[in-house]
Amino acid sequence: MTQTLADLTRALLDFRDERNWAQFHRLKDLMLSLSLEAAEVLELAQWKRDEELEAFAADPEGRALLADECADVFAYLLLLADRAGIDLTEALLLKLAKNAEKYPVATSYGRSDKYSRLPELPVGKAKRRER
Ligand SMILES: [Mg+2]
């Protein structure tokens, strides 16, 4: 896979523009669509026990359905970012750096606690935690 985010966004914008759909892609509607498509991912999990869901994702037909919904989420995320002028690569790297500050390995390793519930770093290793 050698497509960049810019290539994929361009393909989506071309698809949209060939259909004259830009008029419908208001910021609000792209935000709603992202959430609605994410809910469709969840719908695949509805009523399935953990082992049933794992089997579903391992099955080619189930995985294809999941891939379809992931693609819908990805498409709306790219369209939303384009519409809002967000560089997703930059945003992700920035968020990763913020999360590294909030979740130091020394206190978060193997723990699922929210950062505000993690123990304080030992003196000398303390970094200010953002709240
Ligand atoms: Mg969908």
C-alpha cells in the first residue's frame, strides 16, 4: 500500500465532486457521518460475545463487513479533516506526544487507568501531567 493520506483524500474529493455532493458535505454533516459510521462498526459487535466477535473478524466474510465499515469511518475522517483544514498526520503525531506525556511508561505500563488516576512518577522522574 503506497497511497498517502493526500492521495486518498484526493480520490474521495474526486468521487464527491463527480457527483456534485460537496454541497452536502457541511462540517456538521461530516461530523455526524463520522459518528454514524463508527456506530455501524459497533453494530457488528451488537449481541456477540467476545469469542463470537473474534470468530466474526477472523472469518473472511465477517472481516469484509468490518473492513467496509472501517473504510466508511476512514473516508469520513479524511473528508472531515480536509473540510476543517486539519493535517491528520500532524494531528496524530501531536496527540501521540501529548499522550506520551499523560501516560509515562513508568506509571502506565500494563495499566488501563485514565491518566488522572495513575500514580505520581517518582521524584526526579516527574513530568508535569496535563489535566
Ligand atoms: Mg457504513
